[in-house]
Amino acid sequence: MAMSTEGVVILVNRMALVVICGQPCSGKSTAAACLSEALRQTEPEPSVRTIDETLFHLSRNQSYASMTEEKNLRGVLRSEVDRSLSKDSIVIVDSLNSIKGYRYELWCLARAAGIRYCVVHCDVDEQSCRTWNIERREREEPSYDDNIFEDLVRRFERPDSKNRWDSPLFELWPAKEGIDKSSTAMVDAVTYLTKKVDSKTRDVKILQPTIATQSARGSEANSLYEMDRATQEITNAIVEAQSRALGGPINGVSLGPGIPTIDISRSVSLPELRRLRRTFIKLAGQTSLSGPPPPSDADSAKRMFVDYLNRELGSG
């Protein structure tokens, strides 16, 4: 939103995307919490939302057990970020965000939304991260298995402020200086994210959407609408079929030409169906550079959802 005062356009939109990145066990979650608290102490107080693995009840080892699991995690986080950017809030992505191609995807979401963007890097040496991981394990706090930790350390791609998707870059050194709201990097990040800007401001950049990104967001919105409607129809059909079967297994239930039959070997409660539906939408809704786009029509969405349910609930 913008308003004009004596010929100067004042931008009051404070939406922003903050990407936290760093090696495993480098203090990223502490930095995200510190930044969130610091932002909430500014006036007027912005709405701040943090998106991380715990939001989806995913453990660190589960999320990075394989390349497939890791890719699914990135897709789920990305979709949640995309949905959250439609709200008037500052979104903080608290995850490894270690792959530069993925940070580029998040930057593209910010550009498509026409908001501010920045990266906060927790710069910690590998040995300190390794020590902190062991200490967390000894305290029975969330930690990484050694083989997963070493793999993540090896594949980490440091942010570079010369890259537009890593700029502006605010760097913290938790092992040397700790993490504090009064640190230079934290103060600079809060200032950047909350500063009121106008058409003459040069030190704060509001990303501008292109025609291509606007078209892509419109296309994705249509796809998500079709997927939401189609999966709800499937859920209703299963509930109705189970009602007719008096809670028994339902096999060979047809939903129309070209749609696989539903073959579920046990009774499924409505809350479980809803949970599976939400999970499917989060997974299928990802539009990563390395993955397929979401289904663009209702029949495709129905086929994908029925296949998913048959795998999750079928007799094999």
C-alpha cells in the first residue's frame, strides 16, 4: 500500500521475507527467535511468522534422511512460504537453506510478491557446529545423526552478497560473539526490514514483480484451487463410500473415467483423511526448479490424490 505526501510516494507495506541460513547446529533457530523478538519490539509492531520443520512436526533426521526427503521438505517449506506471503507480515524461513538454487527460488517468491528480502547467515566453523550437535544429543535435544550431519556440512553452499538472491546479507558469528538483539548484524537487519521508505529511498530495496512472475503466481493459484476442490471431492466420496460399507474396507470405488479406483483396506476416520489431504496438498503444491508443477486441472489432481491414498492406505 502507498500514499502520496507533497509529491513523494510513501510506501507503508512492511511485508518481507527473511531467509536464515547456515551449517547444521550453527544457531539458526536462536537467530530466528532473536530476530522475531526484536522485530516485535518495533513500532508499529509488525506481524512476524517463522516457518520451520517443527511447523510440520518433522524431525531433523527424518527431514534429511535422503535426497527425496530433503527435496520434499524444501517443497513443503516453499509452498508454506508462498501462501504466507499473501498476508501482511514478515516471514522468517528458519531452515538450513543451504543450497543456493533453493535460496534463488525463495528470492523469486519475494520478487513475485513485490516485497523486501534479505538473508541472515549464521557463520560458524564446522568444528563448533560439530561440538554443538554432540552437546545437544547429550542433552537429548533435537540433533543430527553423525552421517547426516557430515553430509549436510559437505554440501553447504555459502551465501555470497554478490548474488541478488543472497543480498542484502547480514552475517552473524554465534561461536565468536553469541546471538544478541544488540549485535550490529541484528540491528541492521531489523532496521532494513522495518524502515519506512519512499520513492527516493536507495538503501532499502523492494523487489518488483515481473510479468512472468505475476503470470506464474496466477497459474499456480488456479492450480492450487483446482487441487483443493478436487481433493475435497475425493474425501467426500470416501466418507460416503465408507458410510455405505458400514465402516468396512472399500475396494473398486470408481470416481469417473480416467480416475483410478479407490482401494482402501481399512476404515479411515475423517480427521485422518483431512490430515492426509493437507499433507498431499503441501507435497503436490511445490513448484521447485527441479520438480514438476502442481496439477493444472481437476482430473489430474484427482488421479494424483487417489494414487497417493491407495499407497498410504491400500492393502499393497
